[in-house]
Amino acid sequence: MPVPLYQAKAEFFRMLGHPVRIRVLELLCEGPTPVRDLLAQIDIEASNLSQQLAVLRRQGIVRATRDGSTVVYELAGPDVSDLMKAARRILTELIIGQERLLAELQEAEQR
């Protein structure tokens, strides 16, 4: 029996629900990146990074190419970058709304 679309979406977002995976995707939005550079920018063990990259690779979110002894990762397509940008916009709007609410509460408290 096929998986309902809403369930597939939930599984997709669960897959993204790890801080290291999100950080990797943010870095890859800047362009293809060797594993050594990812390690330098993310403070985790190489084995942990490898596990997180494997999850992203299995889901088809990133792809790896080998250049000699160097493995380079890149986003599998531009939609992932668009998703990361959308998440940033949504979070920005949420924070702005919270700041407005905080200002209103502080103003009301001063009266």
C-alpha cells in the first residue's frame, strides 16, 4: 500500500530534524564542499559526520563525488537550497513577531 503524501512529508522533515544535517545543508548551499572542510566547520567527530552524510545521501538530498582521495559533497538539486532559505524566512518572521509581542508586553508593564 502506498504511503500517503502527508506521511512521506513527515518522514522527510524527521530526516531533516538533526542539527548536524541542517548545518551540513547550510554549508552545502554555498557550493560543493570537501568532507575535510565540513569537518573543520562543524565541531563533531568524523564518524558522526559520516553517519549524518550517509542519511542525507540515502535520502537523495546530497550527492558525493570522489576527486582522488578527497570526497566532495554537494546538494542534489536547487530545491534543497530553496527549502533552507524558506526556513530562514519563516524563522525570521516568527522572531520578528515575538519581538513585537515582547515590546507590547514591556510597554504595557511600564504603564
